[in-house]
Amino acid sequence: MHVGIKNILKKQPGIVFIIYASLASFLTYSCMYAFRKPFTAATYGEIHFLGVHLKIWLIFAQVLGYTVSKFIGIKFVSGINEKKRAISILLLIGIAELSLFFFAITPIPYKIIFLFFNGLPLGIIWGLVFSYLEGRRYTELLGAVLSASFIFSSGFVKTIGSGLMVYFHVGEFWMPFVTGLIFALPLVLFVWLLNQVPGPSAHDVSLRTKRVPMNNHARKVFFNKFAFVIVILTSAYILLTVFREMRDNYAAEIWASLGKGGNPEIFTLSEIPVGITVLVVMAMVSLIKNNQKALGTILFMVMIGFVVIGLSSLFFSYGKISGGAWVVLTGLGLYMGYVPFNALLFERMIAAFSMVSNIGFVMYIADSFGYLGSIMAFIVKNFFSPELSWIDFFVQSSYFLAVAGVVFTMAAIWWFRINLIKNKY
């Protein structure tokens, strides 16, 4: 049955494969969010530990675990055999759910420890899921749909978690575990469906270069070739990751500050237009067959995303747009920059330079330092500038983000242009 489904998919028209692979990957990764983000929908009242609010400790612990996971993923994801991907996804998410159970039953401050172990396995899931999609002529479209999952799903699972507390009176500490249970069986089904996706065809390989597991030597050769631009792109990605994590983890506080707290649906409704817009824009890149032109287009889109973040915050500061519009527009700019790093940019970079490798290695370099940057920003905000409101923090940081992001992106465009010409690609 397993081989039969793969053979059937190989013989189907492209649109059938796109729909199947997109839905399987989207639904799998959406389920992962049910084990990671629901706890942020709670505010945890006035509970403090060592003079710091409990939610700050919880977010810090989970992000720390997630960051460690990203560094592990540099080697683990880039080197994993395809036969072990599905079972690895289920085992890792199972560990995360078990951690949420202990989070629910243990007293404060030990709950903080289990949020670290909740985040520790989850950072690897993205790379495992995306490995089913890379190296194909449809990768941009597939990746855009997959990336829409973390735009939509983060809000959706927080809506579920908030709804469990508001309508079913589930306690704040049990809510994350119960939310995970709701998604457990769907997760098993969707991972099974994802594992039926056949590997890239010969035509895919001719267009996008063969994708293979990378050993230590292969990783060293790859990094030496792209060292400068990897540093530049990682710097830009750090900015986007910091902004995304802060915006995502403190969505409840942001909406409350805007006078729209206590509305579970707001988390999902505010992200739907962002997800749809980004999905359409990113999917259009798949129409560009030339890898070099596509790479330039993607970098230009990233730069526009930085500009949108800065301008929307400027307009909000001067009262030209509402708070709700500001949240949506900053989300649009954020994900116009963030999504390409997760779905498009490195895919086309590998194809443009014909490097036999995989996305996992370079993606997890960027991701690991991105989340390390998030930890640093988190510490600065919560331990050195606690009096600064979250809205003021986001507005002020968005100005720096916009300027620095444009500079980094332009530097990357310059490097690619010089090296593609020099190597006559």
C-alpha cells in the first residue's frame, strides 16, 4: 500500500501532486504548532518567580530549548536518512507532549524546566517536513503553502487554547497539554500521508540539482563556498526571527494593549489576510524558471518586507492607521521577509550554483542564530527594559529592523550578482 500510493502520485498530473504534498506538509506542520504555541494564549495572572513574571520565564525556557534544537538540527537534519524522517517527527513531537504533561502537574518553578524540554525537540520538525518538498520544480509553491502554516497555525492553536480556557474552563497549566491531545491523532494521520510523497523526479533533479544527506566534509565545503553571504543572510534572518518571536509570543498582550483582549478569534482572524497574501506572492515565484532571476526576485521581496515593517510602524506612531491595521501590516512585512528564508531563498541558491547538497544545513545555520538572537533580545527587553511597553518596544525595534534589514539584503544581492557573473552561472 505504501509503495502503491507513491507510484500513483508519480503518475498524476502536477496539480494533483501539488495539492497532495501541500496539504500533507501544511497539516503536519500545523499540528506541530499545537504542541508549541498554545501556552502563550494564557497570561498566568500575577504569578512571579524571582521577581519576574512567570510567562516571561516560560517563553524564555521554551525558546532556549528551541534554539538548542536548531543548533542540533544543523547536523541532524542535513544528515538524516529519508527512511527515518516520519518516525523522527512522531517521536520528537511525542517528547514535546510528554513535557507538557509534566508542565501541568509539577509545581512552580519546575514548570519552567519542562517548557525547555518541550521546545528542545520541536525545532527539528521544520527541516524534517521540508525535506519532503525540496529539490523540485514545484518547491516554491509547496514551500509557500507549508510556510503559510506557521502564519495561520500559530494564531489558530492559540484560538483553540484560549477557547479551552474561556468556554470549557480548562486551567491555564493544563490547556497546552489538552490542546496537544486534540491534535495527536490528526498528527499521526498527516505524517503518514506526508511519508507517501515520492522523491524528486529526474526532471526535478535536472532543474534544481540533486539533494542528498550531507556529511561533515560536504558541510565544510558548502560553508566555505558561501561563507560571506551566509553570514549576511543570517544577520537579516536574526532580525526577522527576533521580531517574529516577540510578536508571536506576546500577541495576547499586544491585543490587550490595543483594547481587544479576551477575544480568542482575533489571533486567527488577524493572520488570515497575512497568510493568504504571502502565499499568493510566494507562489508566483514558482513561475520563474530561471534560478538566478528567481533568486534576485526573492531577495527583492525580502527587502520590501523590511520596508513594510518600518513604514507601517511609522504610520501607526503618527496615528495614520489603526492598531489592528498595524498588527496586520507588520505581520505582512514580517512574513514577506521571513517566509522566503524558510521556503524559497536557499532552495534557489542551491539550484543557482548547482550544489549537490540540501537545504537543511544552511537553513539550520540561519535558524539557530536567529533564535539565539531572539534569546538575547528577550533578555534585554524583559530584564533590562521591563518598563517599556510591548507596543513601544515593537515600534522602536521595527525602525532598526527596517534599516538594517535593507542594508543586509542589498549586500546579499551584490554578492550573488558578483559571484554568479564570476562563475558564469
